[in-house]
Amino acid sequence: MSSSPSIHASERALKRLKKRHARERRFKVMGLSAIAIAVMALIWLLYSVIGTGYKAFYTHSFTLDVEMTESVLDPTGARDPDALRKSNYRRIVQNAMYERFPDVTDRKAKKELFDIISTSGAPNHLRQMAYNDPSIIGQSFTITVPTSDDVDQLLKGNIDRDLDESRRKVSDRQIAWVDQLMETGEIKSGFNKGFFVNPDSRDAELAGIATAFLGSLMTLFVTALMAIPVGIGAAIWLDEFAPRNRFVDFIEININNLAAVPSIIFGVLGLAIFINFFGLPRSIPIVGGLVLGLRALPTVIIATRATLMAVPQSIRDGALSIGASHVQAVFHHKLPHAGPGILTGSIIAMAQALGETAPLLMIGMVAFLTEVPNSPTDPATVLPVQIYIWSSNAERAWVEKTSAAIMILLLVLILINGFAIWLRNRLEKRW
């Protein structure tokens, strides 16, 4: 009896096998290429942001000897706080600069000399000192004030010294003065503490993220108060207590749809309801938190329902079999086992809300604020909106400020998501 060749070893079968292996290799190459492209894009993004933003974490300051001349600041000697607030501290700083460079007599040269330092930061610093302690009037002491943003950019290498003078913001005389002050140690570089503790400012050398950072925390607090309890409660009702009918199906479909709605729609909704209808003020963390709470609510509901459904049904059935009520079986047995997943989903929803910008633009949290908010009812902004505001400014100094704020926001988001992952791995139970 002659043996016929196997159908699996025929020439036709071998060709099909070869084609299948070729498709698998191509798919593997495409997958690895996609991963490589994504990694390179991430590296490029981080390099461009960090490479520009790290310079904002240090700045240059000028040590200056000043005399708080009483005839200029308080001729009457009354030490009235209102009068001290309105005194001419700019003249005090100018006199100190001119005494440091007595050979500068030309009017244009004097203006260029004064522009070496922050023309608003130095007088405001003296004003605050005199207001807090009027006894310093008539005394002489040394202060440290920030340089102007142009001088700071020059010393950071962002302004090309070799360019023609007409094509750069720093003149040749200013460069010579700055180099002289650097040699004598009167201009020094140091950690930019003001970036973290100062509110926003029109002057780049004085602008900070304090208002935006505290505004983000307050807004996120209001968001959590609204979205997490309501979202968890809605998910428990839908998963355990809601009747199975068309109305409940309609609610579930719309919750899933809301998770995919563009975030700016929630801003329009918040503008119409909270501001136009209820009359709440614009640009306060309470309104921002309510709007972001609406944005985060579908995410919390979906994450909570997914976690509840992952808990084995036998846990609830076991509780019911020993006499527990339905409510007891859900809240005493099923919900504690789903707690870690619910908490993780809620944290991720808050991280998503922290990065939102468009809804807050619609409710006016894009205002220019020079004071740090003390409560959720004070006007404030948030980090993403602050980044948006700074990115629209044309000066070179704002570029590094914007990148540095992005670095802070990314760091906060990484910490929040990292905490959620750590919490999930530590608390979750495998069934």
C-alpha cells in the first residue's frame, strides 16, 4: 500500500504557512515601530520642555545699597501707612543705582542703567519693607532685588551677544555694566524661590505659580467633594438597586456618552447653570470645581461600576445566604472588596480633572490675578490655564516660565497616577 503525502506537508500548505509567518513578522515589526515612535515622541517632548524650563528654576539678583531718604518718602515724619504706600520708592532705587555708577550722567544712559534691575520689583520690595516696618525710613541698608528679565535672559545665554545692538533688547552699555557687576559679585545667580511663592505678574522676572497652584488645589478639592460621593452612589444604585427597564438603560447609555463629550461642553453647561442661572461669581474655585465635578462624574461612575462587577457574585450570595439584607450584603461585603478599585478610579478621575483647561476658560478662570487666594470663594486660576496665559506672551522669558509650569503640572500628574497605581497594586485582591 503506497503512502500519499500529508495534506499539511503539501506545497500549497507550506506556501500558506510561509505567508502567515510573513504577516506575523510584519505585524511584529509594525508594533515595535509604533512603540519606538511613541517613545521617541515622548523623549522629544520631555527634552524640549525640560531643556527650556529648567532655566526658570534659577534667576539672577542684584545686591544694591539703598538709603531710605526721609525727605523723599515721608517729609512730614508722620509715618502714615497710606502715605508710605504712595511714596516714591522708584526714586530711592534710582538714586542708589546712580550712586553706584556716578560716571553715568546722560539721560538715556541713566534709563538704560535703571533697566538693569526689575523696575517694578525693586520699588515694590522697598514699599513692602517700609509698610511693614516704618522705622527703616532714614536708614541705609543692602537689599537684593531681581534683575530685569532681559538681563536675566542675557546671563542665561538666551540673548546672543554677537548680534547687532539694534537687533537685541540689551544694549552694549548694559552688557558692559552687567559684566562688571558679575565680576564684583553684585549680580549673582540663585534658586528662583519667587517662581513658587509669587502670584502672576506682568513682569516675567516676578511672575510665579502660587496663585495657580493653590487655585488648582482648591478647585480639585471642590471637584472631589462633588464627583466622588455622587459618582460612587450613582454607580452602586445602577449596579445593585436600579430596576432593569428602558429608563435605566437610557441613563446608562448617556453616562457612557458623557464620558466622551468634549470637555468644553461642560464649560458651557457650567456657564449657563452656575453663573447665568444661579448667579455665582466668575473665576472662583467653587464654580471651577463644580464644572470639573460634572466632567469627572462619568469617569467615576464607570470606574466604580467596573470595579463592583469585578467582585465575585459569590460574596454577595454568601452574605444573603446567612441572613444579611440586600443593603447589608452590598455595603458590608461587596463594597469593601471593591474599595481599592473605586479609590484608584476616583484618583485617576481627579488627575484627569487637574489637567483640564477648556471648561475653566468658559467660566472666566483666565483672569490676571496678582493676589494669592485664601479660600475657594476668592478669584483664582489653575495651572493649565496659567500655562495657557503665559504661552500667549511674546517675550523670551515667558517661554521658560511656561515650560517650567508644564514641568510642575506633569510632576503632579505623575505623582497622582503613580499613587493610584501603587494603591491598586497594594490593596487589590485577586479572585
